Amino acid sequence: MNRIAMLGAGSMLLAGALAALPATAGAQTAREEKTLLVEEHFTGAEITDANFHSLNACLTASTAVAGGDGFGSCAGEAVGPVPESGRTPGYLQLTDTEKYDYGGIVYNKALENEGGIEVTFAQYQYGGTGADGISFFIVDGDTDLTEVGAYGGSLGYAQFDREDIKRDGVDGGYLGLGLDAWGNFSADTEGRGSGCPEDHRAPDHLQATLNRAPDNVALRGPGQGVEGYCLIATSATDEKIGEYGDGDVFGTDFPESLRAETLDDAKRLVKLKISDDAKPKVTVDIDFFDGGGWVRVLESRMPVEAPETFKFGFASSTGGATDVHLLRHLRVSTFK
């Protein structure tokens, strides 16, 4: 199909005030028959699916030098309280707590979008001072997906355009989910959201330089180069909860944090679902492992149709503030 159109007019749901739903939130109905396309647990010493490629990510269970797919041991990426190298079951490690670190993975094989898409995975953010976060993103299947977008507050999905630094967003971007500990992914600063219509811009309090919304989830839409990647939804509220430098910090209605102090407490199970509608409904549910089960944290609608085929990836980074960022138990499914 043609490359995805940039965002047009449409309503934007800034869903920060959504209340926690019952434990059945996000559960599949009996009518839905899922077709599993990709399953990778990242717990072993090797990747089982050869379509994955590492962009500075490593496998904590591995003791080998990185091979042709880029995956190898994390022994040289061991700043902070990372999992023990070579021990199984392991994790996919995107970053340790080294400052200005980064890591990503891409799945460069086109998958058929039949009846909508569901993605589940476990994410772990812990052990540092809360930056930057983890993104999951979907791109048009016609894309040769070999790189991610700009790191930092753009979380490897969106663009970065500030003073003399300009970096493109991910090629062929359709949808980016930001699990945003530091809080810039929801903000239209650093060039994010360039060229977007008013109803797909961040709220005023997240357009001011240095303002941020930490510990939030956000969705950004289609983009190419330094244009688009418009904000579709964010769990951030307009409640000011603190100050940072010359900026203000805004809150969320989450029952728990996206991150924790230790690995033992850091597991969060994430479910992203994209419907089969002409303008797909997107839902994000998280199990915070606090006994409450699934919590609906975002619900919105895309302003353009989903691609007929898709590829995907993850990205993460640190800055002056840091965290360990890990993944496990990825499943990608469609519906018939």
C-alpha cells in the first residue's frame, strides 16, 4: 500500500483522567480469535526469530560476542543494578544506568494486519533516577526498518529538532507508544509534533519549554522525517505536582508507577490493541502487579487507517537521569 498519510483533522482524546477499570479491562471477548504472529521471550542466550535486529541492545543470558543480528552478551553494559550476565532466564536489556545510553530492536519483516493488532510485553524500568522510558512502535510494512527515531524525550519514535540538533523520527511511523518515565514524550517541545493540526497538539501546559509529565503513557501518530508524530493521547493531567529547573511537572492518575527502585518490583505487563475500524480504536492496558489486574490507561482513535502490513520495534534511552530498561515476553497477534 502507499505510505501512511500524515495526520488530518480529527478529534483528540487526552485521556489522562480515565479511571481504573475492573480487572477484566482489555481482556479479549469470546468472539475474538487471535492469530499469533511473533512470540519472543528474550529469556535465553539467543534470539529465536531471525527477523529481529539489535541496535545496541543485548541479552542478559548471553555470554557470546554479538553475532550478525547484533545480539550478544550484556557483560560490557553493566552500570547499575542490571541482571547478572549469563544467568537464565534472562532479559532483553535496552540500557543500563550509564548516562546518555540508548538501545533498540527492530523487527524488519512485514506482517499482515488481519482484523487488527494486539501486542503484549513485560517492561521493567528501575534502579536509576527515572529516565527516559521505553517506546514500542509500529511502522508501515513497506518500510525498510533498520533504524529507530530520535532518542531522548522522543523515545526512539518521534523527531528531535532543537537549535543545531535535528534528528528524524522513525521511518514510516504509524503509531508510537511511550512508556515515559521522564515525561517529555507527551510534550510538544524539542520539535515533536511539527506541522500537526491543533486537535493533535499537546495541551498548552505541555508546549512550554522544560515542562514535562513524568511517569505517563502517551500515543503519537504517523510521521516522517521531522514532520508529524502528532500527540494522539496522553495519560498526563493538568495538575501541577512540582517544578524542575524553569519548568513545571505534571501528574497522572495511575494507581502505581511505571518504574520501581528494584528489579523485583519493576515488572509491568503492557497490552496495546489496535482495532480493525477504518479509523482504528487504540487501547492501552497495564497490569501494575499490585493485585488490581488490568488497568485501562489510554483509549483513543487514530485519525487515519492502519497499514495493511506492518513492522515494529522498541527503543529506550537515558540522559542526565537514568534507569535500567528491560523487556520480556513479547507476543504480537492479529484477529480474524
